Amino acid sequence: MIDLHTHSLFSDGELTPAELARRFEVAGYKGLAITDHGDQSNIDFIIPRLVAFCEEINRREGIRVIPGVELTHIPPESIPTLVSRGRKLGAKLVVVHGETIVEPVAPGTNRMAIESSVDILAHPGLITEEEVLLAKERSIYLELTSRKGHSLTNGHVAQLAQKIGAPMILNSDTHAPGDIWIATRLHEIVVGAGLTWEDYHTMIKNAEHIVERCLT
């Protein structure tokens, strides 16, 4: 299994990147992205350090780790500039913190993230059908999550994505050891959102495709 949305102590996670990677590896994962929360104030700090860590750890056998960033609570009009800046700094995966129903994310974030061609729109809450259609057109992955609170709208996201044919991804949004799901139980999140085992396997393939793209 692969998880493409996690946090280390470079933002609000509890673990160093090395321990985060080790815990996921022991839980049965073969790929991981570290996507610490970033904004205008700190992406110059976060991304180069994650890039250096990933370059070193990926020299050995074992779990593959991708340096990324989750642009979080960014004013929508600033998202395009920060997406570009994050990529120039070396982020292989750019995630935007979507309009979850449990945090005061600025309205318009979902649409601007999609228009800015991010890789993943995280926990996009009550995303609209129009936005899902645009995500499909731009091949933006919509996230289902095991994260408490954010997962409350998994069913809505899954229903619209399935109806329109937009690509989905399954992530944990891990901040602490207790957030890491054992790989053999991840299908429960997908089935619980009203989807099928076939949908689950499609999400696995989606994650594998992203890892392959990021590491080549």
C-alpha cells in the first residue's frame, strides 16, 4: 500500500521523517509521501529538508519516500503562485488542503487548487459537481481519507467522483502514530464510503502511478 498525505514534525506531525517512514514500512506500506503543511512563510524551510531526507533514504532498499507539501489555509488567489514555487523548490507532490467541513478553509480553495493543477485535492468536503467535473478534466486526484473529522464527507466525495468518473486516491493524513492504518484494513475506508473492492484496487493503482511518476 501507499500513503501520499502525511505530516512530520516539520509542521504539526509528531514524528521525524525517519520515524514516520519506518512506522509506515512496518505497517506494510511500500510508498509514502511526506506533505507537511506549508504556506508563504515556511515552504522555503520545509521542502528542501524533505528533499534532502528523501534523497538519502531512497538510496537504500525499502519504502520509497516522496518529498511533498500540503498548501494549507492559503488564500485562493495565492494558490497558483505557491504551487509553482513548491515545485521549483523540489516538491514532487503538491497537495492542497481542501474545503473540509471541520476547518475554516477559505471558500474557493477547491476550485482554485484544481485550476492550478495540483496533484491531489485533500479531503475536499462538500465539493460541487462542477468542481468534480473540472478535476476529472485536469486529472486531479480527489482524496478519501481515514482522518477523523475530514472523513465525514468521504461518502459525498466518493458518490460524485464515481458518478462523474473523477480519479480518487486513499490517504491517511497521518499526524501521529495512531493515525497509521494497517495496510490490510485500508479497504474498510473505501467500502465504508459506499464503494467497492474494485474501487479500492483502482485507488491502489492510482497511488502506484503517482509514485512511479514522482520517482522517475
